Amino acid sequence: MDYFLTEEQQMIKELAARIADEKIKPVAAELDEKEEFPWELMEVLAESDLFAVWVPEEYGGLGGGVFEQALVVEELSRACSGVAVSYAASGLGSFPILMFGSEAQKQQYMPDIANGKRLAAFALTEAGAGSDVSGITTTATLDGDEYVLNGTKQWITNGGEADIYTVIAVTDKTKGARGASAFIVEKGTPGLSFGKKEKKLGIRASSTTEVIFENCRIPKENRLGREGMGFIIAMKTFDKTRPGIGAQAVGIAQGALDEAVQYARQRVQFDQPISSFQGIQFMLADMATQVEAARALVYSVARLVDSGARDVSKAAAMAKLFASDVCMKVTVDAVQILGGYGYMREYPVEKMMRDAKITQIYEGTNQIQRSIIALELIKEAARKSK
Amino acid sequence: MHIVVCIKQVPDPSQARIDRETGMVIREGVDKITNPFDLYALEEALRLKEAQGGKVTALSMGPPAAAEVLRDAIAMGVDHGVLLSARGFAGADTLATSYTLAQAIRRLADVHLIICGKQAADGDTAQVGPGLAANLDIPHITQVRKIAQITKESLQVERLTDTGYEAIEVNLPAVITVVKEINEPRLPGLRGMMRAKKAEIQVWGPEEIDADETRIGLKGSPTQVWRTFEPEIHRKGEMLTGTPSEQAAALWERLRAL
């Protein structure tokens, strides 16, 4: 398939693919086994300017957007989605600053994120607030020129490793969903600490921790946007990043498909390669078709988001939903094609199957995505019938 | 400090084929890449530049398409690329190549250090580095695995040998050829790749480097390849079978008979 990439986008894709094949693939199994944060690889990505692709030029970036980031995430995910999500989470943490930050905030934080010197992270989820984000209890109380943060965030990607955290906290309990605000908190701020590193099913190279605020005081200037905009900022951020989860899913699925095709050509049973059996051929054909359809949707949505279109929530949710469901199915089938070998850790597909599952869960479960899509459909229909 | 790195565009060794009739490497239809050994030379030059300041020039000889490897070098961080490309340069053996590159380095002027890969993956001669030094009448050290110290006047290196290494100090300017143990070459960055796309590659012909027409290209190349072949292996292995003690006994008999 030809997606008519510009010369620059082609360059980005090829460089990311080269890093995936030469630097990430050889260490992916080891990173998974040791559950080690891939700092060396983050440095490779930084030196290759890949953290700059979604940042405007005036803030030290290369002037791309969601699509360029998706191209990188897809290629990295082919090799190891634990590495890819650590990279992508810096985007998740930085989009709130890019979209809602003041000029001063952007100038202060974005150049370091763009050159990969500092990683970013996004802290929204809490123990009692997952799909229902209005359940957050972390508070930010204005005290003179400072906000005082208290509470615990859970399952924060890049927790402990990132330097810059965008945090959603309640500033006015009486206002419900309109009572939350967004803040920038830097690592090293007194009162900010990190809980235990979670033991996960997949994406085990990435760091997932609690982020704990105990009378953590930050300057008033660290608030993003106005008070009460917290949830809007979170939702607008997800509109930008859900295509990225879709890209991650496409990358994992492509990696699994590649392994399955290669294996099917080599594995001989009943005196012939198993690729000669129609049962295997039909599975491979379905897998390839689904991956391509997911890629086409993710790319289209990423381009739509970058075009500056309004109301992209439905499209962004579709890209995330469809690609992650495809990813789960394709990786399960890849394990099936590799049979007993696929189940063993010597082969990469069992890791891909474990890694796939999270794409159906994080940045909004696929049930939440369906709710978003359905509500938008109903709203659109209601508008038309007026 | 001005460092010149000599690089060569070669057919990708993983796709290499040889024409049995002519004994030449088949270059058509094969992807062309920077000679893998030259990447270590480029990386070492860039590390020296980062530590000491200065500039790095990449120099290559080849058809116009060889400008591609110079762009790749610029993407890695090299400052300038110079391509020696003209009809008159074609068909050069290592003698003519060494002379031609030396003439270009004379024109570049104020060069402190010249770094080459230990050999090219196509010809595998390892002659051009030393030949270059001979033409320029400066010292050379081959098989360098580490640069221990460098000043504007001198260089201390470790040179890989069959049994270990030699520590050598040499006055600059000098030529060194490097082995793959010396570093791990970097990947290019996007900014570098974008700069490389727009970079101007200087192209020089025989006139620009004041070359003697009889010493370049086919005219200046006394080497003729008569035949290329895989050497036949006359030694034959033999597997001894049986229990370990039977094998040991059989081996003892064999050795006693010698």
C-alpha cells in the first residue's frame, strides 16, 4: 500500500524502522524479561531527533504532528511496544502543554522534550477513577501564589522516569466535572514521590508507577489553561493521542504478522511448509487484511487530527478501538500459527500477544471508545433532525 | 582540527556476486551502501570533533551516484562532502586511487588527520590507506582499535595485531585505518538527514586537484585482475567414530604413523 507520505515523512518512517530493526529488536526479549526501563534506547531516539517530530519548530521541534508521531510509534512497536509506549507517553504528557500552555510554558518545557533531554508523562488515572474520570480525588488548593497538591495517581506511564508531569487535580469539589484543572509538576519538587513499579502482563520495558503528591507545592504559573478546564484538557489530549495507540496496535500486529509469515514458510509438517496449507493461508490473509485496514484508518484519522478539524473525538476513538481489537486478534492468531513454538519465550510472538492486550485498555477502554462513538452518532443525528 | 575521512560506496556485501568470466564484482542491480568499515572511520572522526572541536570532511571517489554516501556522512554529522568524479578517474586501481585521493587532500589543505576504514568490502585490498600516506609522504598506522590521546601535533593509538596490540605515537598529519573494535557507529538524526538533503556536495575532476593525467584512472592503473576464484581446499577432515576410548586409540594410531 502507498499512503503518499511526503519525503520528510518517508524519512521519519525509515529512520524509525532502522532503529527498530537494528537497535530494539535484538534487545526486546531481554528488556521484557528484566522489566528494565530502556534508557539507552531513549537516548538513541533522542539523538535521532525522533522526540522532535510532533513539536512545532518554534519550540525546538521539526514541525510535524500526530501523523508523524504515529509513523514512529508504529515502527518502534513492530520491535517492542514497551519501548514505543515510553516514547509515546512523552507525547501524551506534552500535548496538554502544546495545546493549552501559555507561550512562556511552551518555551520553558517543549525544547527539552523535543530534544529528548527530558521525558514527559500524563497523570490522570487514580485507584477509584479509571473509565469514570470524574471520580478523581487528588486535590490542588490555591494557597497564596502556590497550588498545594495532595493525592495519589495510579498506573502512570513513565512514572519515576519522566521529568515533566501534566497532572489533573480537583480545584473545586462542588463543580463536579468542571471542577478539575491541569498542572505541570516537575520531578524533584518537594512532596512529589513515586510508588512501587507495577508488575505487568506486557509492555514490561515501560515504567508504570504510582505518582504521589503530599503537600506538593507548585507555583501558580504551573497551571495549564484556566481553572476548571482539567477534563476538557484531558479529553482534547486523548483526541491527539488515541491515533497513536492505534499506531502502536498496528505496529505490534504487523510485527506478529511478519513473524507468522516467516515461520509458516519455514516450518515443515507432513513433508511440506505449513504455508502451503489453506488453513494457514486463510489465517494469514485475514491477518494481513485486518492490519492494512487498521493502518488505513489510523493514518486517515491522524491526518484529520493534524488538519485542525474540530470534533475529532469520534474518529480518534474509532482509530484506537479498531486497531487495538485487530491487534489482539492478529497476535493471538500469530501465536496459533507458531503453535507450541509460539507459546515459548524463545519466539517473539507470545510477547506481542501480551503487549497487545493493553492497547484495548489504556487511554480509555474499548468499551469507553464505543460509548464515545455511539454518543457522537446520536448527537449528530439529533442535530440533523432539528 | 581538520579531519578528512575517506569513504567508498560499495555494493551491499550481503547481496554480493562476482562475474566468473571477468573476475569483477557485479555492481548492477545491487544496493549500494557506505563501505561498512568506513562507518567506524566516520564515527571516530565525529567523536574527535565533538571532543576537540574542528571540522570533518568526507572524501570519496566514484560515479555521480556516489554522492549518496557523502550525504549519508553529512546526515551523521560530517561538515562537508567532496566527490572526485570524472570520466578520467574511472577504472582506477589502488595505486591510482591513492594518488587521486592524495591530490584532493593536498587541495583541501590544513588537514591534521586522515581516517580510513581498514579496507573496502568490495576490493578487500586494504592498500589505499597506506598508499595515501605514501603519496602524501606522511606516516600511517593501520588497524587502529583505539585513539588514546590526540593533540594538534601528535597522536597516540593502539594498533590491533594478531597477538594483542601495539601502542604507537606518531606525529601529525598522519593517516590511520580503523578496525570495528574502535567504536559503535551512530545512526543519523532527522535534522542531519534534512541538512544532508539540501547540502551541496563539491564535485572535483582532474583539473581541480591538479592531477597528472598519466597517474589517474585506467591509464594510471598497472593492476590487472587475471582471474578471481575460490581457493580449493586440499586438506580434508576425517571424523573418527566409536566410543571415546576407541576414538582416542584411533587418533593415537594416526599420530604415531606420522
